[in-house]
Amino acid sequence: MFDSLKSKLKGLFKKTPEKLEETVYEAPPVPETKKETVLETETEIAPEPEKVRTEEPSKISRRDRVKAEKEQRKASSSPVGDSGKRIKDKELESILDELEVILFEADVAFSVAEEIKNGVRENLTGKKYSREYSLDEIVEMAVRDAVHSVLKVNEFDFDAWMEARQRPAIIMFVGINGTGKTTAIAKVANRLQKQNMTVVLAACDTFRAGAIEQLTIHADRLGTKIVKHAQDADPAAVAYDAIEHARSKRRDAVLIDTAGRMQTNSNLIEEMKKVARIAKPDLKVFVGDSLAGNDAIEQAKVFDAAIGIDAIILTKIDTDAKGGAALSIAHTIGKPIAFVCNGQEYEDIQKFSAEWMLNRLFD
């Protein structure tokens, strides 16, 4: 009976989020109005019977009309309430057990999977549902609501935040090596430039010469200013110089690239804390790999405990066929996801929203 719903649930977290495309809707052409010709005659001509009324009965069939009325009733009434068909506990538990397995397979953290499952159970246990719906539809709506409540954690509008900030806005990026942090910084810089804002990049990853070179290449391609020192220089000093330069030149934003570090490296964590104390960033962004699963959650928790994360950027979302990272990180550390990166080009970054992710999980 529930095979169709279980099949659909299995597909929820195996959809690859596609790049959001702007859809332009064109208004339909306005039909030309026929001009009536009025004949001037001395004798009043009686009007012919209106054919419109006899020739234009509703073209909607009775079956379509009944269907439309049914949909209207469904839209205007709550599907779950005190009347209708009772939800059987045994049938509901069977679907919830299947849902739990699917969430675990999607690398959703245990606590998050339990919250979604318990949310669905709480909303439906002992309830009745309208006969206008099937139990499959009821459970699917409950799962969607539970997932939405997890994703919609302090949704963060980066563009609105930038507009309200005093210049220069100082943004510090943290994360471990290999997550695409430096590329994500370049994408944010490109996004700001497209909005006619000026940017200064701060190469504070002085532990690797390759990191300085990589950020310099991005700065050259984007045509933006980069402040850098020699390898092994004090990262906090680089951040300080970049901020002073931005203030003197009246730049709009300073993007600070820090050394990619494992969350277990206490020395590098302390160095990161020092950069945060000197730079006093307005926004601290954790860049996480969406493919890292539960490990990304542990990384985010350590960085949050060290400096206090304000927002998250998830990279490689285009190769994440399950979507568990977005659910898990948003719930576990209670911080909003600002952007997702879905490719290697500078334009492959977009604002995250719960509706955006839901539409792809449930497509």
C-alpha cells in the first residue's frame, strides 16, 4: 500500500540540486477586441437573440468540475484534524521506520533524523485525516514540514546584511584544507563586484606559499586588490594591514582567507583566534564540504566553539547526491547557511533558502 510513498522518500535525498535559474515570465498577448459596426437606420431593428448564451455553455466537463471543487476544498481545509479517517499507528510506524533508514543512508546526523521522525510522529499520531487525501499524501506533507523546520534556521540574507553594514565590512573565512574555501572567497568577491562594491582580499594563510599564490591568481583574474606578506609571516598582521588599506581607500569589504586547518590542531586554532581578535570581523563564515557528512558537522562545532561562527557556505553541493550536510549542519550548530557553491566558476554560488532546497529534495 505504501510502496509508492516509500519509493518517493528514497528519492528525496538523492536529487542533485540544480543551479537556480531565473525564469522570466512574459505576459500573454492581449486579444484584439472586435469593433462593432453600428448601422444608422430610421427603423429600429430588434436585436437578434444573444447567441453567446446558447453557444457558450461551460466547456468544463462535469468530471473536471468535480475535480476542481475537490482541489479547492483540499486547499481551503486542513488535511489533519479531528474528523475523517483515523491514522493507524502500525501503518504510520512502518513508514517512519523506513524514513529513518533513508535519512541515515543520506548521511543525516542521528539527532537530526530523530527530530524529523519524531516531528512527523507527533503531528500524525492519533489524528484523523480528510478523505480528500491519501495517507501517502498526509505523510509526505508531514515529512516536508519537518524537513522545512530544520532547514529554516535563522535564514540569512547576505545581500541585505551587506547593505546595512558600515564600510568596510570585514568577513573572515575559516575551514579545513580541501573544502574549497579560497575558491568560495573568490566567488563572494565576484558577487560583491557584480553589485558594484569594492573588495580587498587578505592572504592570511601564510603557512603555505601555495595558498598565497592561489589567492593572488584569483585577485588578478577578478581585478581586485590583495594584501599579502611573505610566507610564515604573522597572519594577524596581514589582516590588520588589509583592513587599514580598505579604510584608507574607502573599500566596501575585506575578505580574510585563513589557513585551512584540521579541527584537532590546537596551535592553528589559537592562531585563528588571534586573527579574529585583531581583525574583529563583522561576519565569521565556516566553509564546509557538503560531501564530508558528519565530519563537516564536527568541524563546524569546533570552529564555532573557538571563534563563534555566524554563517555557513557549503561547497560541492552539485556533487552531493543526498543533501544530508545541509540538514545536519543547520540543525546541529544552529547557524544559517548563507550560500551553496555548485561548480568551479565564479558565478557558481547562490543564496541558500529552505524553499530552494525543499523544492529539489521533493521534486
